[in-house]
Amino acid sequence: MNDTPARLLRLLSLLQTPRDWPGSELAERLGVTDRTVRRDIDRLRELGYPVEATMGAAGGYRLVAGSALPPLLVEDDEAVAIAVGLRAAAGYAVTGIEEASVRALTKLEQVLPAKLRRRVRVLGTALALPTDTGPTVDPEVLTVLAAAVTNRERVRFTYRDGAGAETRRHAEPVGLAPSRHRWYLVGYDIERDDWRIYRADRIERPQPTAARFTPRELPAADPAAYVAGRRTDWGTPTFHFSVTIHAPAGRVAGRLGDDQGDLVAIDEHTCRLDARRDDSPEWLAHRLISLGADFEVHQPPELIRQLRAVSVRLDRAIGNSAGAQAQRGN
């Protein structure tokens, strides 16, 4: 390859594959001598590309992280994948990512060959992006959590539930997973001694503790499967909750641990909770009572039994109170 600029671009493309490249292999790929490869490596360094050389039998050349982002050279299928990924990212619930994704996509499409631009646009027209305008997650929060997952490091954070109540959590994070236009952290809650799913937009001030942990066996194939409810420890049952609530959906939203799609407005005065979750019937019974609104439970039977048990306790409490007042009156 006698065209020096074209050879340098080809060399840069090879070096952007994360591995050590022996000089002899680079020379064979480029059709030049080892000496030419060394000269071309020096030229890339002069242009600001941080190419590192390692010695030994397993050594070679590697492009490492520098102080600035160099131009990236990607294959056709990689360019299409990046463009489609940017279109999808523009609709995800991460603060500020929409604008950044659109800017990056505009730059990419500007330099794509015509045939690739057509492929990207065809895929883009078929890609249905979420239109939810709900709360977004701070990208710094995701970054801290992702680092804790990678480093297997326990993390502490403040967590807000659907009603806005805050608690401090201490968890062993094992993965981040997107689901239904939300990001979730899956982790083992140390103080509650059980697995938990945390909505990332409700996590505040995450702080790594520097305490490493050995991951426990997750009761699902992976964090995404756990968030989706595909658990493997059937000792924790999943219930299909169906409840009609005589209150506007906006008043109820978030107070039952509900996520997007769990709560559906029937009309301006009524909504319906329809979800398959592993929340305990006892917990949901108390949350429903706390709404201060009438409701009808359609299923599951376990929730109906729990509400009947609560009703019996309330009747007993009221009866005892009335009896005590009657005795004081006598």
C-alpha cells in the first residue's frame, strides 16, 4: 500500500480494535515492511494519537486513551448500529441525552455514504421511539452506579418511594437494566437482607463505599430478566394485581409502587391498577387503604383475603373502643 494517507487511515482503523497488534501482523495486513509500520506509528503519534508499544513475545502496538477523543473509523455495519442506537437513545429517560444524541446523530449522518444514509433512514422510520415525558435520571447517577456494578463495590444512596418518602439504602449492585422507558438498578439490599429493584430516577446521592463484595446468586438469568419478572426462585410468588380505584390516575400515580403502564385511566375520576408484580398482598393492601379513595379488588384472591383480615382487625378495634366508652359512661 503505497498511498501514505490511505495506509495511515487503515493502520488507525486496525489499532482501534482493542488488542495488541504485533508489528509483523500490521505489516502483513498493510502490505508493507516492519520499518514502514514503525514510521507510520511515529506519524500517528505526531498527529496526537496515543499509540503505546509493549515489548515481549505477546507485545505489540495498542491505541490507548488520550487527553482528547480522536476521529473514529468504523465499518459500515458499525456505523449503522451507532446511528440506530443514537436514535433510540434520543428517546430514553436520561437527563440531557436527547440533545446530545441528536447532535451526534446529525454529525454521523452528514458523513455517511449515501447507501448507508438510506439504510439508517429506513431503519429510523420503522423505529418507534418512546414518547413518555415522565421523570428522567441524572446521567451522573447512572455513571456512579455503573462503576459500582463493574467494580463490585457496595454503594449507599437515598431512595424515594412512590409517595415521596426517603430512606437510606446500602446495597450490593449487580446490574442496571432499562425497562418500559425507565432505568432500574438491581441489587441486594444489605439491611433488608433481600434482592431489590430500584428505579434509577428515584436514587439520589449514590456513594461508593470502597467495600468490595462477591456477587450473590441472582434469582434470575440476569438483571434485565429480574426486572422483567422472569425470576428463577419461585419461592417469591408473583401476583397479577387488578384493582379499580375511584380516583383520578394523576392522584394515584406513584403511590402504589406503580410503573408506567401499570396504572390506566378509565375516565377523569377512575383508574385501574393492572400489573404482574412480586409485591406482597399485605403491602399493597395497606397502600390501597392509605389512598383515601374507594376501590374494588378484582384479583388476586390473596389481596382480597388480606383486606378482609384488615377489616376484621379494624372492626375489632372499633368494637373494643366503643365498649370501653360505654363502660366509662356507666
